[in-house]
Amino acid sequence: MKPVKFFAATDIVIVGQNFEMADYDNPQGYLHGHASYVYAEDVRGARRRLHVCTDYNERDSMEPAERMASALNARLATGRLPVAFDQWEDYHPAYGSKAYQEDGGEEELIAWERSLEEEF
């Protein structure tokens, strides 16, 4: 994969548990936070990602990821890839992209989302 751009984004993740905060919508009392990632995307829409940090506050989580994405885009402009880029986690392709259509598209995405739900 040869990326054409890097960008930052967050996912909501479980960062802890407090049974005193359990209620109908959250019976396990999970505490949620934001995990920030830097994503690499190629011309086909295939993606890889690297976890940057996790924090309770989305802004505090996003700032280092955005700085890293900006630095990686500057590095990419000189033709260099990030160190250990081959070890970044493969991620599902951009919706509607060529890679999305070639890799099984919607069926694969639904299976991937179900596997995430089973983890929790």
C-alpha cells in the first residue's frame, strides 16, 4: 500500500468500568473515552491505521493525532513513508471506494461490524 494522504479520527472506546454508574442504558457501568488514530489511505481507498492515544476528552485525544497526521503528510510530500508503516493495522476501506467494492463491500463491512459487537 502506498498512501496518498494521512488523516486523524477518533472512535469511542471503553476506558474503564464503574458499577455505581450502571443504569438501564449502561448495565455494566462502562466508562467511555475517545481513541484517536492516524489513518493512511491510498488511491483505491484502502486504509491502515495507527493508534495514537486514548483520553476521556475527544479534543485531548485528537490534538496529538492531528499533529501526527500533519507531520506524516509533510513526510509523504518528500516521498518517505512512516517508520514501521508495514506494521500498521489494516482497516476497512473507505465507503464506496474501489477497494470497498473489490474487497466484498457491504457484506464484509457488516461482518466486520458484527465482530466488533461480539467483543463487547
